[in-house]
Amino acid sequence: MPSPDNKRLRVLLILLALVSFSFIVHYHVTKLPNYTCPVSGEAVDPKRFTEYKGKTIYFCCRVCLGQFERNPEKYEANVSQLN
């Protein structure tokens, strides 16, 4: 019979796996106008975005979002190449 600590660990790991899986499914099912950050080229975080010329643009982090908001013209070519 498994010890209570092993059982708790197993339950915790299963919950962690389920949460991870649901995040992955949500991230890949959600249709975003861009999946790469126009500033860094990294994968975007769906919680970090701004509106630019009528488009919602997503970023990987708050630093890139801030850089874009301070000087959007610098990254305009990258925005036009986004998926």
C-alpha cells in the first residue's frame, strides 16, 4: 500500500500534468493574429498585447510591449510580416 506522501505526490503530479495540458491546448487552439513577438521573435504571451493601426499585436513580455509602445515605427516592418 502506497504511503500518504507518495499518494499526495502522485495526485499533485497528475494535477500539474492536467493544468499543463489544458494550457497547451488553449494556447494552440486560440487563434492569435501573431504567434511571434515583433520585437524579439520569441513566442507570444496571449496576455501581453496592444492595438496598433486597428490590429491587435501580441508580445512575449512586458519589456517588448513597452519597447513597441515607445517606438512602434521601429518595428512596423516586423508587424507587417506577422502571420
